[in-house]
Amino acid sequence: SNLSIATLNPSDNLREILQNVAKQQGVSNMRKLGHLNNFIKLLCKVGHSEEKLGFTHEEIIICLRLALLNEAKEVRAAGLRALRYLIRDSTILQKVLRLQVDYLIARCIDIQQSNEVERTQALRLVRKMITVNALLFPSSVTNSLIAVGNDGLQERDRMVRACIAIICELAVKNPVVVAQRRGLSTILKNVIDCQLSRINEALITTILHLLNHPHTRQYVHSDVELESLSFLIVYLMYRVLLGNRVYLSIFLL
């Protein structure tokens, strides 16, 4: 409760929070939701120091991981949010990945489309991971993002544009993991499918950025992406001939 945050010392407070989050029975989902929200308040007040918290980051992650397996989407969303606040630096991110939490994050992205709150929290956590250290970004989550990017438009998935935007950001910061999972062809595919020029401009600029630098050009696979790129160039020329100035400015980059 809020009262306990004010009266107990941080380690006792965190012990109560983690015990209730980890319990399989006897604690309602509403109470778990409250405890996860209190965890974030505690972090903001006390900080991330293991000495002040009285628990190691691994112990905290193991308990929070259980929230991502809860049957209630609200509790899973709160668990994702708690992890986002916890992951402050590369050291904590490495511990999260070592405990294989990334597979549970990928599961939250893949889950049914009606769980928008949960999937939104998952994507916000993914962006935090990229911000903290994109070079540590796991292929498991990359696969989920690319799966939504490839099939989202056909399935009328409202998260498809957010996933494509994250793939573009990741392609600039960690082109290896995106190229290994054929994410560049996903970007090109969405250029053809999307009718919004502002979005297309961002997608095309991402590919041009990779092509413009010798150390990233190698990741544009000749067997898939260059074939798509050839089609894209013809497509852009066609749009230029139609007088679309936005495409003309991109084409002249």
C-alpha cells in the first residue's frame, strides 16, 4: 500500500512487493497490479542501488518475470512497465537477457491484437532496451517485430506502424540483428504497401543510410533486399514522374 511505502524501510517494502507479485495463489490480480505500481514508486524514490533496495537485480527480475506469465493482461502490462523502469543501464539489461525475459517480451508482442495496453507496454520496453544498448538487442524480440511488420497490414494490426518504426530505429543502431532476420526486406515491403508519404520517407531514408556507409552496406543482402530495392527505384521514378515532390526529394538524396 501507499502507507507502507511511507513507513517501512526500502528493503522491507520491496520484500512485501516481490512476495505478493511472486505468489501463485492468495493474492488477487488487483493487488498484484497495485504492488507492481508501488514497485515503480519505490524505484523512483530510492533509486536502483542494490544496497538500498536490499535485493540483487537478478532477484528482482526473477520475481517480475512471473508477472509476465500472469493470466491477466493488466498484470502482464504492469510487469512490462516495471521492467522498463528497472532497466537503467547495460548491466541490468544483460541480466534481463541472461534470465531469458526477452522471450516473454516477444510473447507479449505476439499476443492477440485486442491486448493493446499490454502490447503498447511491450513496445515501450523494447524502445527502452534499444536506448540503453541497441547492440545487446535480442533476436527473439526482433523476430516478433518483423513478424508484425510483415503481416500486420493484412491482419489490420494497429501496432504495425509502431513495429516498423522500431525496426527502422534498430536498423540504424544495430543493423546486424535486423539484417540477420531479413528485417530490411520488411522495411522495403512496407514502402510498397504504405500510402503515407511521411512514413515512406522515413523507411526509404533508413535503407539509404545503410547503403551510404561501407560498413553497413554489406548487410543489404543481394539475394533479397537488392532485388526489392531495384523494384523500389522504379517505383520511386514512377511517382516522381507523377509529380510527387516528396518522392523527388528522397530520390535526389
